[in-house]
Amino acid sequence: MNSVRHPLFRPLAALVLLLLVDLLLVPGFFHLEIKDGHLYGSLIDIANRAAPLVLAALGMTLVIATRGIDISVGAVVAISGTVAAMLIGGASTADTPMAWALCAAMGAALLCGAWNGLLVAGLGLQPIVATLILMVAGRGLAQLFTDGQILTVYYKPFFFLGSGYLFGLPFSLYIVGAVFLATALLMRKTALGLFIQAVGINPVAARLAGLKTAVLVFFVYVFCSACAGLAGLMISANIKSADANNAGLLLELDAILAVTLGGTSLAGGKFSLAGSVIGALIIQTLTYTIYSLGLPPEVNMVVKSVVVFLVCLSQSAEFKNMWRALRANKQGGAA
Amino acid sequence: MAILSSAPVLELRGISKGFPGVQALSGVALNLYPGEVHTLMGQNGAGKSTLIKVLTGVYTPDQGQILLEGRAIQPSSTLDAQNLGISTVYQEVNLCPNLSVAENIFIGRYPRKRGGIDWAGMQRQATELLERMQIRIDVSLPLARYPLAIQQMVAISRALLVSAKVLILDEPTSSLDEKEVELLFNVLRGLREQGMAILFVTHFLDQTYAISDRITVMRNGEREGEYACSELSRLELVNKMVGASSSATVAPVAAPAPSAPSKLTTFLRAVGLGRKGALSPMDIELRQGELLGLAGLLGSGRTEAARLLFGADRADSGSIVIDGKERNFASPRDAIAAGIGFCSEDRKHEGAVLELSVRENLILALQARTGILRAIPLKRQQQLAEEYVKALGIKTASIETPIGTLSGGNQQKVLLARWMATEPKMLILDEPTRGIDVRAKQEIMDYVTALCRKGMAILFISSELPEVLRVSDRIVVMRDRKAGGEYPRGALDETSVLQVIAAGDGHE
């Protein structure tokens, strides 16, 4: 029977299923071609568009592993994008050297993370409430910076982050790959992964074993905001502007969905970074499929909600018991 | 006695309840009369909680009958039990701190007036209800504004509102201070005069004798007996609770002899160590190569003392000196750095990280000490894990098996190994053998004594007197959150420990 399944089995199966649907219904879905030395095709497109979500999901994974949640991801996206765009300015040359602008944007994101971390780890606020503060205030702040206007950027080197190509592949894929590898290595090569899981599964026991639980929790919120900041740079470079109203709107919810799809339980503990990446790809593929099938975009929301519902059901112990009882009944009846 | 002449308001007959692997209750009987305070006593695991849960409809008994005023009842839920007239006030007050006192009392049954809620009437009634208990407070303020004792009273008055015939108090006093306890007892006495039948569950001997009319003692899921409070001495009571051979005629214990200057090196000395509401200031000394036993009933302050020594809770008085240097433990981390390890009594919630593997659980404390960045190489981790699995005879499919799938005894061995891996100089073991099978128990104790012989200082806490007496080089007896005396090996036997425990202030 299915005694020990690999934790990535379910998310991978879901992704493969989705790709199968595309194979049958979307003509030319797996077609790749090289134009001007760049690789083009639906698969590349999906991966490229999923990049900010993958980043956000990676950060969210660690937060969720500590039993937390961060709903300020979208606001941090808006802040970092706005800071970068404002410093670079609306001319074809940069007001501030781009490196400085990018550093300032990331600095702002780290500050946001430190704020969240302080509220959760330092003051013991509930994570959803603590990050709600920044979710509301952060976007408001970004809008104040730009006077509520969309700030368009004309400085070309900045666009490279969002739509540039390197060795035939979108540059964003390299960023995501690097962040994923760095995070995975950090979890493997240091004790961070073990400690985060221990804190998520049993914070009391973790403290009694001598872990600095507060420092760990603080760190994951800073890390999550750093990922969101990077995603914000990517998004604003892609749309060539800072849109404080809409950039990264509801990205946190997609990130949470990606994490759960990837098999990390919202109850904390064991987590899977690879699972979250697959989860993000599932979401993006789903969106792409719906668009390619010519369905109205509104359907996307409904389909997503059905997916969320199914994921929640699959994690519900209550439902599992009901399901088991039902099956046992049936078998009992047949015997 | 007048109370015995009337019919019992609540009668339990032959109540049995089993869980997979445990018979929690077997054939328990209990009679509760109107106008009495009846105390239910017994050690941890004696079946008190299960009995209360059967009474309040949380569990359905496998066998037996519950009679309320002569009619058989089968409460199916706490609400059902409440509607039948059995109200319960739990240890943790389960009210809404953010609502007003009046709202808390009337929640779910707000008085109505012209289609709306009669707020004024509710406040008036709430005030009256509390005044019946001699409590005069502003009932419109949020509950959280009042101390815990008042919150308990509010919980009681809420229970009374449903015209309860039986009031169950499940360890209501464990977080109250002395004055608050007295306040609560005054209320209970008042209710008793009004004819209420009160079932009181507590661990405190003093309180039992201060308030009870009768006592039912439980042991190992059975009713040991029912006694009039005035006819049962403290010593007899403790004897019956722990099930020691009853002999009320033993000579009183001699005052502890001034302990001879020890040849052993002192590792840790705590002076006046205490924490308000948890432990009265006490002195304690741990020596290298010596096993110090802490004896006492549950709630006597044993665990509290251990937690203060380990920095799990912060002491608000006293000092700890290790190797001649004064230490102030702000967290377990500090204590670990000073060479102390601590196996908590609550293995599941404070020890094992259930979903992590045996290996990960085993290296957790060592890794925490080496630091996040300097990860112990996987090879070394596996080596350590294999080593301890072998040394302690841990039965597990592999070192990568989640610890949650192991039996209790094997989990305990892994947790012991967690501390061994940090090579501590002192180990605190709080009930290390609770709930594990006899063989694992023996193995753990053998291992611990061997460690001690090699020079480790060990603080051993157990409810099982024979065990404490057998292994300890020195024994400190705890009683009512105080140290009740220190004795060298051989100065005490089971009965005399019980005497020390039973010797409350001013009683004998």
C-alpha cells in the first residue's frame, strides 16, 4: 500500500496532472524555440512569471514552519519596488546609481522584516495580527511616497531584473535559482533547518533544549521580507514602474497557497522548500492554462478557491476520519 | 452526623472506564450529600480526572450508574450535565476575560426584555448573585480587571445560576495565594450552608483539612475508601494515597542530623531560591557524584524547584552559586552553558519534538550549545545517535525514525541521551520513569546511578517513594511548596517520609 510516500509526491503529481491537461488541450504548449538567442515558449513563460511568487513562497515557507504567517508580503513588494523606482527616477539616466537604489530597496524590505519579527518574537503578538499592521501601513506608505501615482521608470538597465536574458534564459530564473540554492544550503549546512522545525513542532521543548527561539522567529520574518523585497524589485522592473496600489497585491495569499500546495502544513514544523517552488509553479500553470483555454479571467479565482478548498480538506484530520469511517462502513457493508 | 441521614444527591455506583492499554477506573463508587464538601484525593493517575470527566459528560462510562436524586442519568456533554444540575469549575478559568463580569455570568442565557437584552436587569442580578457570596464588585468591568480568585468566584456564580445541585471544583486553588484560598473557602462554606453538594479536587493536604467534611481517596483507578475528615489523620491519608503499608504507630522521625561535612565537592548551591506562588525560598546543594532525591506529592513544589534551578522559570529570590561563582539563569540556555541538563516530567509537551527523528531529537541540545552556524556534521550526528541507541538500549527501527512512533520508555531514553550528548556536570530528572514499562524503568535508573558514580551531580524527582529511597544518597522532602527537611541515606523509610509529608504546620 502507500505506506511511505515521498513528501513531494502529491505536489508533483498535481503539477504533472496539470501539464497533462495542457498537453491535451493547449496546442503547442510544450513547444520551445530559440529567437534572437533567447529561449521562448509557454514553459519558459510560466517559469518567468512565477519567479516573484516562488521567491515570496520560499520566505513564507520558513515563517509557516515556525507556526507563523506573514500577510505583509504584498506590502513589502510595493515598498521595495517604490523605493527603487523613486531613487532611480523617471529619466533615461539613473538619479542614484542603480546598485545604491537596489540596496536601499532591500534595506527597506529588511527593515519591514525586522518590524514584523520584533512584533512577533519580541512582543509576542499573534503573527497574523502583527503582520496585518504592515500589510495595511506598508502599502499606505508606498502610496504616500508616490503621491498615489504610478511612477514610470525609463532607465533601461533596471529592466534587466524583470525581463532580461542571460545565456538564453530569463534572468529572473537565475535569481530564483540562486535564492533557492542559498536557502536550501543554509538549511542543510547550518542547524537552522533543524531549529526552525523544532520551534515549529514544539516551541516549549525547543526552549528547554537551549534554543534561542525568539532569535529564530525574528530571523524568519526578516528572511521572508527580504524575499518579498527581491520579488518587489523583479515585479517593478518587469512592469517598468512602481505601482504602489497594485504591485504584489494579494501576493501573500498566493504564497501561502503555494506553501500549502507544496506539502508544508500551516500548523508548522516540517517544511519543504522544493515543495513550495512546485506549489508556486502549480498556481502559475493553473493561471496560464485558464487563460490559454480562453476562459474568462474571473474563472481563475473560482478554480483557485476550489484548489484551496481541496488542499484544506486534505489537511483536515476531521475529514480524514470521516473519510476513513465512510470507507470502513462500505467495506463492512460489502462483507 | 446529620448530613449522612439524608439521601445522597449524587450517587456513583461501580463506574468503570477503560482506554486502550489502561483501565482508568474500575468499579468506583462515590456518594455526595447535600450540604457537604467532599474532597477527592489521590496521586497523579489515580483516576480523579477521569472520574470528573465521567460525571460531567466528557466520557461515557463503560459500566456503572450515575444517580442524581435517585434517578439514573447519562450526561452526554458538559452542557447536558449542567442542565441536569451538575456544574463544574475548572482549574483554568474558562471564561471570557474581555467581557464584563455580568456578561460572563449570564453568557448564553442573557435575560431578555422586549425582544432585546435586559442589560440593567442583568447587572442587577449579577450583583445580587455575587453578594450572596459576600463579594461586592463592579460587575460592569471586564473580568480580566479582577484577580484570579475573583474570576474563580465568577465562574462559581455562573455555575450557581443554572440552579446547580452539585458543584464540582477541579483543583480550583492551584494558582491562588493563601488569602485568595481563604476567600474561596468562605464562599464554599456559605454554599454548604445553603445545602449545596460540593465535590472538591485538590492536591493540598492543608486545604483538604481546612474545608472538607468527608474524603474519598482514589488509588490506581479504584476507590480506596471514603472517610470522615475528622476521623482520618494526615498520615493515614497519605498512606492511603500512596498505598504504603498502613501503620499509624511508627515513631516520629527524628530531626535531621546535622549532616557530616561531606567529602564530595559541591557543584551547585542555591540559597533562598524561590518564586512567588510557586516555591517558598529553599536551600539546596548538589554535589558531584551524589544523587539527591526530591520526594513529595504532586504539587509539593518539586517540579517548581527543578524549573528554577534550570532557568525554565525565573527565580524572584535567592541565588545560585556554581563552582564558587554566582549565576543568574535568565533562560535554560544559561543553565545548559553552566553544565546542567533537565529532563522534564512532561515528556510529550516539554521534551520530545515528536515529528523529528531520533537522531535530530538526540543532538538538539548539543547543537543548540554549539550554535546555529556550526552544524554538527551528519556523520558525527549519526555516530552519536548510534552510540547512545546502543548504550541505552533504545528500541527503534532506525535513528531516522520519528521519535513520536517510539514507546514512552524509549522516548525517555532518547531525551536522556539528548542531555548525555552535552556531557553535563549536573542532570535534573523530573519523573524520568513515569508512564514507562518496568524494564525500561530499571534500565534508566541503572544508567543514571552509573552516571552518578562517575561523578555527575544528579537531582532525581519521583512520586514513587520506594524508588527515591532506593537510589538517593540524600533526600529532601517537599511539602506544600516548601522544603520539609533534608535527610541522609538510610535515615528515612517509606512511613517516615509520609510522616514528614503529612506533618502540616501545627498538625500532627
